[in-house]
Amino acid sequence: MSSFTRRSLLAGLGASTLALAACGNGIGSRSGPMIDARVDTTLNFMRQTYPSSDELLSNAAGVLVMPLVTEAGFGVGGAYGRGALRVGGTTVDYYSAATASAGLQIGAQQYSHVLFFMTDAALANFRRSDGWVAGANIEYALKDQADSLAAETLTSRSPVIALVFAQAGLRVGATVEGTKYTRIIP
């Protein structure tokens, strides 16, 4: 006879949450053209919604665009999405983004995010790594206002700037800290 514990319940829910996040992110296909089309749509939306992002785009050595990241959690949670790295407006690689978390959490949300690599060294470090993890050294382009980029971000000397936008769901907050980016073959 098996015993049912709170720990096994949380482990099961966590595994289910991660599977749901990985499968239900709406990307649909791993094909490169499909990801590129979604990246184009995301960049167009970003530029229309945040016109100041044009300056970041023009000054960045490269940008990693994650069109749709799905995040869900109930005690244990996770997030997953796929996107493309663009250098000079051309896709050079495809990446997945995955996050796992544990703690007091419940809910689900989807969002888009773009990482702006502001220096050649930051971009080279990202491309060389087997699995780059976003850390506390990332500066967020949005502070408390969702309608404009923070002015200090546009003059920032940070090597990597993150813009998280188009959030929808029943979960508070979205960050890229602790997210692991891994190169994929679409």
C-alpha cells in the first residue's frame, strides 16, 4: 500500500506544471521560419508599444527575442519558451528559455521578453556558453511604469538589458533572473 504525502503531491504538481508550461506556450512548431515569424511580430509590437526601444535596438550588438514564455506554478513552478538571437537584424541562432522555481506561488501567466546585449563582449559570452543563466547583472528596462522605457535605461552602461512586456495571466511579476537559455536546433 502506498502512502500519499504532501511532498509527493507537490512533486507531482511541480512535474505537471513544468510539462504544462513546456507544452502550452503557443509556439506550436520548432521550425525556424515559425519562430522567426513570431519574433518579427514580437519586435513590431514592442516597437509600436515602446517607441523608445528603437534606440536600444539600434545600439545593441544583438538581441534575444522570446516571443512567448509560459510560466505556471503551484508551490513548484516553471517557465518555458523558444526564440531567436538576432545580430544585425538577422537570426543567427535559436534558443529555449527555461526556469524552475519553488516557494509560495500559485497561478500562470504568459509574457514576451527581449534581452539587449549592449556590448560585443556580452554577446560573445552569451553565444559561447553551453547554457547561459540570466543573473542579477541584468538591468530591466521597465521600472514601475508599463507605458515607457525608463530614461536611465537608455543611457545605461549595463552589458545586458531586459525588457519584459505583454504580460497576461493570473500571476504577479515576471523576470528573467534565473532563466537558463540553451541553444536549440529548430
